[in-house]
Amino acid sequence: MVAQMPRPAPAPTAAIIVIGDEVLSGKVEEQNARFLVRELRALGVAVRRIEVVPDVEDEIASVVRAAAAAHDHVFTSGGVGPTHDDVTVAGIAAAFGVPVVRDRYLADLIREVGGDRFFERDLRGADVPEGAVLLRGDGSPQARWPVVAMRNVYVLPGVPSILQRKFATIRERFRAAPFVSRQLYSRECEGAIADALDKAAADFPGVAIGSYPHLDAPDHRVLVTLDGRDRAAVEGACAQLLAALGPAIVRVE
Amino acid sequence: MVAQMPRPAPAPTAAIIVIGDEVLSGKVEEQNARFLVRELRALGVAVRRIEVVPDVEDEIASVVRAAAAAHDHVFTSGGVGPTHDDVTVAGIAAAFGVPVVRDRYLADLIREVGGDRFFERDLRGADVPEGAVLLRGDGSPQARWPVVAMRNVYVLPGVPSILQRKFATIRERFRAAPFVSRQLYSRECEGAIADALDKAAADFPGVAIGSYPHLDAPDHRVLVTLDGRDRAAVEGACAQLLAALGPAIVRVE
């Protein structure tokens, strides 16, 4: 029996789109998706898709278009800069059917910061999809470089340290109700506990239940995870599994 | 001027589909895509897409269907096993419009290996999309567990050590002509070298040219990468960039 209580609204969802041949060729270890996944999780946002796509405008456009329609927030990483392989802005503009335009605030900032190391080509960094807004963040010095947002698509750079600084200036915009999580460690294998997991998954549809074999763990064979936004439901599913599996559960966290 | 020589055929392409809520929630650091990217690169296969999707049959089905149509090879990781959250096989079957059927060879193997630790639910590991084939690899002991392949989709597990062992038994199937790569290190910033990169990219369309700022490197500001299957074209693009950029290039690898 599941108590009929009002449930929290589902978590806002997000997609992360990593743009870069260098990731697909294995030259660079991807760090930005894993950073954003952890940040968004902590903010209460459910990441539902990560995609790594090459530096190809058409492919970026179709992936961005689909992600922007399917998710509350979309974050892109990479492909912004002055060289020929930087086509993210063009791809996002194409996704929304708008032209690329040069933003005057960004152009002035690029000239000013560049000083005597400024090149005309650097102004490509001031190109944005028409209709984009500049999020100037929290007013701190690192927020001097705004984040470009086109509707629900946030354009972030590929260099991890800069991506992290820029995300920090906008992160509070995305804060939602936190997730509640429990972990159960089972000394029995997946085959032995699968029926109990089926029942809990059916009885508590708002709780995501995951089952992960740990082959090399000293004291357990399976990690069972429970996640949701409704604390009562997560605790209820946890209690049901403990009752059903009894001594199979080594510990709960 | 680009010499008109016969060019090698384009590299075979691949997509990697990682299935797992645990990656999207940041609980597990994804290792399988990065392993497969490196392996496939070394084999001469161009990975063109990586997607991380949740444990949801419909989403797996649509991603697999699109990837199988767009790429020569598709590799899935995760979502195979006896529990409710293992829905990869059902998703792949749905992608191709076929039912899930139980494979007798796999069922017998699971019973035999399970011995007195066998559970009926473990037989879900013998479920395959109808029409799938079992690739028994190279006959070595670790190849006893075959890789399930549904047309051009290869089904691999989520546990990294097992995925790596299974992939090793089939890797030679995918070997193609190797990539040729060069790296140029520029002490000038991207804005200063962008025009020369534009020209090389236009003159050598079969060579992928990447430009990556390295903010913290002691002796250079930008790494320029050249990749292709045609050695003469890659060397030609490299020579053209060296001639155009001259003293800006710190070294070539």
C-alpha cells in the first residue's frame, strides 16, 4: 500500500551537449559534462541526456533543436571561439531559425580586454544567435564575461576552468527542490533480489530504483539506489525493500 | 594547390550509446565511452556521436534506431542484466520492430555457470532481440560469453572490466585504415592564426583541423591538430601551415 499524498512536481530536466571533435577522437578527456552533471544534480535538476557531437553546424543544430524542445534547460560546452572549427553559435542559431549577429557589448569587451593583442578575428567571440540574451550573473569580477543564453540554451566554453567560472555566475537560476537518495548494499546477487525490486518499482513509481552489480566489493554484491523528490516515498520504498530483503541487506546509507 | 590524388575512402563511423541513470545522476564516472573511443580510434574507426540516455525503453529505442541508420557501427553499454532497470535489449528490439526472444545457448550457459547460485531471473540475461546473432569472438576462454549483435548494434555490459574483456574478443572485426595525425604548437593566440587555419581547412577538405587554446601551457597558446586518412594530405596541410605561420610554431609532433 502506498499512502496517497500530494507529490512534489517532477524535477526540472536538462540536457548537456558537448561539442568537439577532440572528445570524439579521444584526444581530450571530457570533463565538462561530468562537472555539469554533479552541479545540476546538487541543484535538484535531473540531467536526462548527454550528447557529444562533432564540430559540424548541421549536427549541432539538430541536436540543440531536439534538446531545447524536450528539456527545461540545455547547456552546450565547446565550439566557441575565433577559429573555423568553432561553429556552436551558428548551430544554435540554425536550430532556432535565426541569423547570427554581432553583439556590441561583447565586441567592446573583447577589444578592451585584448588591448594590443586584439585581432579582428577575435570578434567572432561576440557573435550570438539573434534574440540571445547576455546573463551578467552576480556582478562579481568573473561575471564580467556574461553567459550567452538563447531561450533555454546556455552557451558555455570548452575550456573547463572557464566553463566552471561562468557556470558559477548563473547556477542559482537553476536551483530546484533537492533530490532525496538512499543506498542499500545487498550481499545477494541481482537474480536473488530482482523480484523485490520489481515490486518496489511498481509500488513507488515516483522513486527511481537502480541496481548495480559490484563485482569486486568485499562485503556486498549489489548496490541498490533509491532517488526521488518525495522524501516519504523514498523512505517508504526503502522500508519496503528492507522488509522484503531482510538479512540480504548489509547496510543502508 | 592541392595535388589531385586518389583519396582513401572515408573512415567507417561509429556511435556509442551509454545507457544508465547512474551516469546521468553523477553517481558513476563514465569509463566505457572513453575506453571505446580510444579503442575505435586506434582501429581507424571515427566515433561521430556519444549519447548517454536514461534507463527508459522508448528513449533507448529512438536513439538506437537513429544511430544504427546513421553510422556503420553502434555500441551500447549498460542496461543488461536481470533487474527491472535493465531495458537495453527491449529498447534495441523496439528500435528494429522485433520481439525479445530467449536464446537457448545463452540460457544454458547462464544455468551452467550459475550452478547452485542460479536464479530464474538470471535468464533475462539470455534475452535478445529476435534476429540477433551471437559473436563468439576468438575462441579464448573469456570469449565463452559471446557478444550479442543486432545488425550493426553491438550490445556490451555496463561493468567496465567485463565490457573491456568482451570488446577485446570482437575488436579485430572493426579494424580499418589507420588515421594519420600531426600536432602543431603555436605561441600565437587563436585570433592570430585563424586566417591560416581557414585556408588550410579549405585547401585540404579531407583533413580535420582542430584548434584548442591551452591557457596554462608554458611554451605555447594553441594546439592545432591535423587528422585524416590520407598521409599526403595531412603532410601537405602541415607544410602549408608551417609555411604560413613560420616562427609562431614552437614545435610539430
